[in-house]
Amino acid sequence: MARLPLIDPAAAQGETKQLFDGPLKGKHLNIFKAMGNSPAALHTYLGMAGALAKAQLSEKEREAIQLAVGEANRCDYCVAAHTKIGVGAGLTEDQAKEARRGKVTSDAKLHALVTFALALNEKRGWVSDDDLQAVRDAGYADAHIAEAVAVFALAIFTNYFNHVAETPVDFPDPGAI
């Protein structure tokens, strides 16, 4: 049971209603319904996700980061959501599973990115020069590294939000793939 009420988009009012009727039209997921308790929380998510949609990192790469961090933080909601979204973005089912485990054996470049994201998580951002060099050696430029940190920050926001809210999962069980 959710610890924050899920705002029914049909009953939402004010700015929350505008967001549900605008940028979130047709995307009435439980995470957004829980964030609907605060228009500022919804704006935060939409702003970060919207900016990252323009990133040099591909959607597939961004989803691999989300999966690795979501699994590391034991966010059932995010793991379920990003497994489905990640496969839709081009991750194979095996790559989605591997990203969750932090070892993408089928793609060395993606593996380096996931390893970097997990280093960010484990070291609370205090990555080493070796961590940076490894992701650079895999072919990522400084812009990609900056974006990886931003994707990581979005993952932390949604992971922790779902922990607080105990958001009911409205995605298929990621174990099904």
C-alpha cells in the first residue's frame, strides 16, 4: 500500500491537473500519481527527464544506468519500469538483466558505463581517477560522463521517492524476462 496517496488524474486540481492533462497526458503511472501530491516534484522529474532526452547518451545507455542504479538501490518500481522501457529502447533482454547485475558481458562499452554508474553509487560521487579513465577508455567523452552523473541523479531521485512513497508497481514483473 502506498504511503503517499496516488492522485487520480481525473480528480487532480490546479497545477497538478495541468501537468496530468499536458506533459503527462496518457502517462498516468503510479509514480506520477504519487508525485502528484506536489507539482514541484512532478516538475523536477519532467525537467530532468526532458533535459536528458536531449543527451548525447542514447536512450539505451541511459536505461542501462537506470537499471544498474535501481537494482543497487533495491527500487522494485524503477527496476520494473526501466526493464520494460530499456528493452523498448534497444537493450536486449539479456542486456537488461546484465545491467541490473552490473555486468554487461555482451557490450564492453555499455559495461564500462554501468560500472561507472555503480561506482558513483557506491562511492557517493567520489569516483577515482581510474574510474574516470575506465569510462573514457571505453569511448565516452566528458559530455557523456557529465550526462551519466545527471542520469544517476534522476535515478536516485526516483529510487528514493519510490522508497518513501512505497509506490505500487504498475509494470510487468522484470523477472518475467
